Amino acid sequence: MTSAEPATEVSGEDTGTALPPPAPIRVNRPPAPDDFPGEVEMTLVDHLEELRRRVLRSLLAVVVAAALCLVGVKPLVKLLEMPAEGIRFLQLAPGEFLFVSLKVAGYAGLTLALPYVLYEALAFVLPGLTRRERTLVAPAVAGSAVLFAAGLAFAWWALVPAALKFLVSYGADVVEPSWSIERYLDFVLLLMVATALAFQLPVLQLILGALGLIKARTMLAGWRWVVLVAAVGSAVLTPSTDPVTMLLLAGAITALFLVGVGLVALSERLRPAGA
């Protein structure tokens, strides 16, 4: 009789080939709000070099836009003179209109180059922000540019004509209005820029609300203080002392504050629980 031979185990070592390791188990987790999706490791010198390049490109964009506006500055000046219908403008010193032209071209160039400047600022800041911060900063910057343009338009169509109408009519039976072109354009440009800056209030409110620093209910509870601050702020921001301009600007600031309260309340409703 023959006995059964014991079964031999065949391993990878016996055959000379190693068995492949098991495939790693991948767990797909949702991106956390505190992740840094665009994080790039850079030294301090590299950060400063990148900042220098972006600042230089932004300045170059402003200079190029201002130079283009300087070529067509006379139509721009005539456009700014339109609200002062019937007023005679004087050049009271040699070279006054030249300096006025440079000033108007500078303001216009900065306004035209503002979207590119904001793009360079975002491109520098975004890689160091978390996902949650990105969802806050990018829309806030875009909304800031839109509100800046809206502030310029509001000043042009409402504030400047109302202020000029009051200033011209007051004392028209005593003095003949003949204005310095430089003083007039300083008045118009400062009023437009001040209004555009005041229109940034909803963006500031939305940022504070998104960071959890203040609630919509708290904002709304202090509306009396807001009206008072809006009145004082409009008196400081407007280059004239006429009540019409101050009332219009104060009303616009108060309305923008209420819009900001509504945006903060909406963001609180849309915010996930526990965020």
C-alpha cells in the first residue's frame, strides 16, 4: 500500500514571484471648509517678490488707463460740466486747465483700472485662504467693485445736480455764478469718490456678519445710531455745506445699511447649522 503524500503549499516565495500588495482603500471625504485648496509653499522673499510684481502691474495698468483718458480728457471735462448748465467756467491761473486735465485723467484711469487691480489683489490673497474664506472674499470684492460703480452713478445722476441746483439758486439774485474750473471739478470728483466709498457699507456688513462678529438683529436694533452717524458722515464726506446733498447722501447710506442688514439676515438663514 502506498500512503498519501502530504499536500505542499505553494507560496509566492517558492515560485519566485511575490504576491502584489492589496490596493489601498480610498475614502472620499467632502472638502472641509478649513482646507487650503490653493495653498502654495513659498518663502518670505518669494511672497515679497510676487507682491512687488503684482503692485507694479497694477500701477502700470492705472498709468496706462490714465494716459488713455488723458488723450480724451476734454470730452471728459465737458461731461463733468454738464450738471452745471448755464455756469461760466474760468481759468484763473496759467496752466490751471493742464493740472485739472491731469487730475481728471488720474481719477478716470483709476476707475477704469480698478477691476484689474482687484484681480491682482485677489490672485495674491486667494492661495492663502481657506474654502470658507474664499466663499466670502471673492464675492465681497466683486460686490465692492459693483457698489463703487453704483456710487459713482448715484452721485452723478442725483447728488451733483441737486447740490448744484441749490448752490446756484441760492444767491442767484445777488451774484453772477462764474466758477473756477479747478474748484468746480474738485467739488464734483470729491463728491463722487466720497459717495462711491460710502456705498461700500453693505460689503463691510456682510463680511462682519459672515465672520460671526455681529448679527442682523443687533445691526437692526442700532438703526437710530446709524441714522445719526449717516447724517454726520454725509456732512463730513460732502465737499459742500448744502443741506440737500447731505440729506440725499445720508438717506442713501441709511438705505444701504438696511440692504446690508437684509444680506446678513439672508446669509444667516443659508448658513449650515453649526457653522
